[in-house]
Amino acid sequence: MAKAFEELRNGVVLAELGGYGNGDFCLQYGRGAAVVVMGTYIIDSAEKIHYPQEFVFRPGSENYQSYLNEHIKLAKENGSKVAVSAIGSKVEDIIEFFLAAESAGADFVSLCAHSAMEMFTKQGLGYKLCMPENRENLKMWVSKIISATSKPLILKPGSVWHDYIVESVRTAADMGTPIVHANLGLAFEPQSIETIKRLSGIFDFVIAGGGITGAEDARTVLSAGAGAVSVAKTAIQDRNFIEQLSNELKSNPNS
């Protein structure tokens, strides 16, 4: 595991939830998290976008810099690291948004290659960005983002349990992406565990989540090679969940 991410080891990540994941949400539900992920934000010039409007911005830092300044500050009040997740049609728009997030204090930037929204999938983006036929486009996006930004890049792919997706996202790791965030449905099931093992041999750090409701599930995922576990919906149901899970993992990490 890369030393740069050692402080996140065996931690809990509050995953992004479009429609929820602003700074106030991260402050309320992310207490005890190693990382809270804001977003996912859509940065796009399309006229009509069917998505919670707080999370949609037109390109250009004048449209979101003050928002990021306010919400990243809120998200950091619990002492967690902050990642900001985004998707858009143009890599240049995403880079500008990530640079604005960096200047506002974000610790990580996260490229959403997980969305199933047609406005992106029809362009070979969203979850289709990590399909084998789009490997060169993935390489281009990752290369440009890493070259332009100074914070570690997290890639969140879709359908990562398929072998061909695992091999495709290897391209992102080869280009210098250090962290993959894998949403695995039920992260502690045998097929998911095998995927986590494979990803941990490719990326410096793996965040894995899906259906985790307690320490036993989390330890199964961590023992497979994940550096941290992610939760989202369970955190909404109980705003103390992340802090309790984090404390349990830290107090007795190997049981």
C-alpha cells in the first residue's frame, strides 16, 4: 500500500450521493470518516439535465467557486479529508472544476465513471468510459486530469466486478491513478472479494463498498485487500453509523 494513503488505512469513507452529498450532508453524516466525498456534481452546458439542481453547474469557475469554498469548508469541520466527485461531457470542464475544488481545500478529486445517465453513456462516458472499446478515451481523460491537477485522483468505475472492466481500468492505474473506488453491490460476497483482491494488485489503494452494515462486513472487505470501506445509504439511516463503525475498526481491527 502506498505510504501516501496510509492514514486512510482501515478507514470508512462516506460515499458520494447525488442529491445529498453537499458540505452540510458530509458534516452531519461523515463524523469519524477518513474521507467524505462530495457530489457527484455534473459540470455541463446541456440545457436540460434531470438531476438534483444543486449538483448541476454550467462550466466556468465563476459558477461554482463560491459554492465549493462554502461546502468544502463545511465538509472538513469534522476533521475528515474531502474528495469532490464530478462528471461532464468535456474533460476540460472537469479539470477546471477540480482545480476550483483544490483551491477550496479538497484533498482528492474523483472522476465519476459510474453514471448510467444517457446524456453521458451515449458519448461513451459514465460507466461506458471503462468499457474496453473506450480504453483510449479513458487514458486521455485520466492523463489530462493528472497532468493538470495536484491532488490524488480517485476513479469510480461502474460494473467493476466484470473481468473485462478490471482489465480496462488497469489503464487508469498505468497512467498514474492511485485510487479506485469500487461499488460492488454486496462487497463482502465471494465474487466481490475476488475483485477486490485483483484491484488491490493494480492500484495503490482500493476503496470498496456495497451493502456494508457492520464491522463484520467491513473487516471481510478490508482483509481482501481494500484499504478502506465506503458506505452511503446506511449512513443516511443512522448519522452516527460511520463514527461507530470507524471506532470499532480502529479499536479492534483484526477481530
